Amino acid sequence: MLAPVKLLSATRQNLWRLTFIRTLVLAAQAGSVGLAYWLDLLPLPWLQLGVTLMFSMVLCAFTAIRLRTSWPVTELEYALQLACDLFIHSVLLYFSGGSTNPFVSYYLVPLTIAAVTLPWRYSVVLSGIALTLYTLLLARFYPLQTFPIARENLQVYGMWLSFALAAAVITFFAARMAEELRRQEELRAIRREEGLRDQQLLAVATQAAGAAHELGTPLATMSVLLKEMRQDHPDPLLQDDLSVLQDQVKLCKETLQQLVRAAEANRRLAVEMQEVTQWLDEALNRWHLMRPEASYRFHLLGQGPVPRLAPPPDLTQALLNLLNNAADACPEGLEVRLDWDAENLTISIRDHGAGVPLAIAEQIGKPFFTTKGKGFGLGLFLSKASVTRAGGSVKLYSHEEGGTLTELRLPRAARGDDHE
């Protein structure tokens, strides 16, 4: 079975990114303080700076441990984490020159992150906190004792380093947030499409159930009348035609019976494991009985042990629909190929019809859309829905030598393939 994918909320993912950024900034701050202490560049209160950096490290470790729990991450908690960053940065600035420190511009980083990821009310509160702290640093801070020329040089290099650090952090966070927003938008679009498809399938299934119930009586009547006609009319040519009609009526009755059995099997989850070649052979024989005028060639391309699968009944019906579509395009010379690799099973069906017109290629597979003069435009739609539910995909291509190539791809692991 495929391993389940753990989905994280947007706020939890943002807190993970914030913790990662905080760790990088902590490393840069600790490196700067360590370098200044080792080279004796500035007379700073090293103990107070060390304690502040230690508190930041503890906050990083606590947040990382907290994120590994199942507790939900709220927007309030995320805003409080950003507020902690503002206070820690303010304390570091207080002991290293206050508002004269070139790293004072780093206040913009938490505010930018808040503006991108939080509702406006949190951003306003955090902006107020940052402005208040910045204003206090204008009046009270630990003064730096150094020569004016050295102070000017440190100011210039510090401004450059502060800009580079802030630009890198904001770019990283904004890029990841934009990627996350695009991913969530794609997921919402997929869910909307799946919801619409499920509604359409429910409507079709409701009508199909009613039609199946109503067709039982006329099929039984037709079977009785055909039997009487064969007894009353001994003409050999008519007998052949009546025999074909009897077979078709019998096939319709068996299809309805199988529909009922399939519904019962789905309810009990009773599916049988079998080799894919056996399943495909039975499906092809059944389809050829439905379409005796069609001719096909089967090619087995897979190498090694034949994979096994447990196909649900609707997957078999999906394959029959795809074969019928190919036979409708051109019933002669169909080519059916079976191949597999370590991950997928691939069934390819090629016909020699007119191909898929580019103008309507995107419309094919939508409900009630058909390129044929007959039919309801549901065959490919239902086939795609069944195959998608089984974890696979159906794609149609215009073959380079003419005709249409229909590719049905199924994941082996998802269908219970066993090589043990």
C-alpha cells in the first residue's frame, strides 16, 4: 500500500519556516558577536548578549519540539512567535548601540513575514510593537565606545550585511509563501473539479440504477419473443439473425445481472486477486462478444513475472468503454498492448480512425460531450472517473501514423500487486 501523506496546515508550515529562518539568523548573530569578542573590535556587554542569544536558542529548540506534536498551530501563537523575535532583536540592539546599530533595519523582516502570512489585525499590532521598541531605542541604549573612523567603517559594513541578510530572508520567505499559495490554489482547483465530477457521477448513477431496474422486463419479453420466432420461422438466414439478436439480449441481461453483483461486491469489498493477463483476456473476450464485427491483435510487451491485481468491477467496465470507443472510430485492425514496469501497468489501445481533432481534444472526456453521431458522451467520462478512483489515468493521443492511441495507466502498488 502507498504510504499516507501527512498534510500540514499553512500556519504550521509557516512556523516551521520561521523557526528555520530564526536558526539561521541566530547563527549569524552568534557568529558576529563571537567574532567581535575574539578580535576585540568593540567593548560590549558580552554576558548580557550571551544570555539573550541563549534565550533565542532555547526558543528555537522549544518551537521545533512543539511542532512535532499534534497540537494545532493557531494564528495567535504564530503572531506571538514573531513578537518574541521583535523583543529578542530589540534586546540585542539595546546592548549594541541601539538605533545607531545598522542591524536596526532587521525590524522589517518579521513585519514583512507578518504582512504576508497573518490577518491585518495581527500585522497592525506587530507593527505597533516594532515602532514602540524602535522609538525606545532612540532614547535608551548601551552606548558603544570606539573611535569615530572605526565606528563609521563598522556602520557601513554593518548596513551592507544587514541589507543582505534582510533581503535574503524576505526573498526566501516570500518565494516559499508564493509557492505554497500556488500549491494550495491548485489543490482547491482539483478538489472543485473532483466535487463537480462526483456530482455528475451521482446523477448518472441515479439514472443508471433506475434504467437498469426498468430494462429487466422488456429484455425478458424480447427473449421470449425471439425464442418463439425461432420456433415459428425455420428460414436459415432468419435463424442466423435471430441467433445474433438472442445473444445480444442475453448479453444485456448478463450485464444487468453483473451490475447488481458488482454493487453487492463493492458493498462487501469482495474483489479477487488475479493476474493482469487473465483479467485482460476475460475483458477482451467479453468485449469481442459485444462487438463481433471488430478485429484486434494483442501484444504482450511486459517482461518478467506477470503482476497481479484486484480490479474492481467498474475498472473492467472502464476498459470495455475504451475498447468500444476505439471500435467506433475504426473496428478493424485494433492493437491492444500490455506492458508494465516496477511502478505501473500500461494498457495501450490504438485504432486506425480519423484521430483526435486538436480543436476538441480538451473537451473529450467531459460528460455529455461526444464526437460521434450516436451515444450520450458518457463512456470516456465514466472510464476516466473509474480509472482515477483506482489511482490511474487515461490519456488520448493522436498517433503519428494516424488514428488514436488510448493509454490506460494503473499503479501496481495501489492495486495490491504482490511479488512475494
